[in-house]
Amino acid sequence: GLMWFATNSGLNNYDGYSVKSYSINVENPRSLPAREVKHLFLDSKNNLWISTVYGLCRYNRSSDDFDRFQLPDYSKIRTNILTFSEIEGAIIINTGNRFFYFLTDNDKDESGFKEFHFSDAEKYNSRNLQLTSELINDELLFIYHQTEGDVLLLAKINRAKEPYALSLERYLDTDIQINDVLLMSSSDFCVVTNDGIS
């Protein structure tokens, strides 16, 4: 198999013998949307997603190029994708205080990514929410940042109508500042903080 590397000067893969590089080509709309690659994510269908500072794309293995996806309101500004996750046939991304989803079962949908609506917007400020890449009991896991200690939240997706809504429920209150969470089992996880891992 291939090993993929995200770099500030493009995307590279290594097959065990040689390195192949990909970068932006302004004359080719199926090249990377930007030179600086920030994150990589492999979904359940073995699709490689690539986030760059000016856009998001998916690697097309059959043609060795990229399908570009535009986020609403991000056409000419830097795209700061912090986290990828996947649940029930949907790719979820976090761009700071905004959260988007893409339905992988309908990957020919030209509308691309759509923004989540929050059912609990009055209770939880989206600017303080951070999506993790972990799932607990098939629910998305969020960190809600507070000065007195962060809270872990579980999110259920309401698919009754589009755009989909996220409903948040408290899962665990803490007295520490959390940077990330790594799930070890359904009831055991590691918490990453500025002081280490616990």
C-alpha cells in the first residue's frame, strides 16, 4: 500500500520504492486546491480526503487526480479544517466554530458539504465547541471549552430534514482543559491536555 504525507509544499505518497508529489496547478481544476496541505483522512470507503489552506478535496484513484469540494462561504478565504470524523455514511468536518457534513452515499451531489444546524445553540456557543474524531455508541464526541473546566458532549444527528441538526447532551464534566480525546474502548479513553495524557 501507499503511505501519504501532508506537507507545506504539497501532498506526497511513497510506495516503498519512490516518492510521488502532488501540488496545485492553476490551469488544472483537478489538481490540489492549494500547495499547503494540513490534514488527511481515510473514510470507511477507503477514500482519501485532503484539506488544504484554501479548500478540500478527495483523491480519485482511477484518474490519479482530485475532486474538489467547496464549503459554503469559503470560496476566497483560508479554510482552517481542524478535525475530520465519520458517522452513518457522513463525513463531518470542523472549521473552528462551524461544522459541515457530506453524505458519502450521495457522492454525486454537486451541492457538496452542508452546514449543520445546532438544536442547542442557546445552550452551547459553537465558538467553544471542538469536534473530536472519536465516536461513542455511534454518536459524535465534542469538547466544549470553558474556563472552569471542559465538558465532553455527545451529539445526535437529526436527519428529519436538511440541513441536518445536531442535538448535544452532556457526557462528562471535568475540571481540566482538554486538547483532544483518544478512545481506547467503549468505556475507556485518554484525555490529552497541556500537562500530558491521562
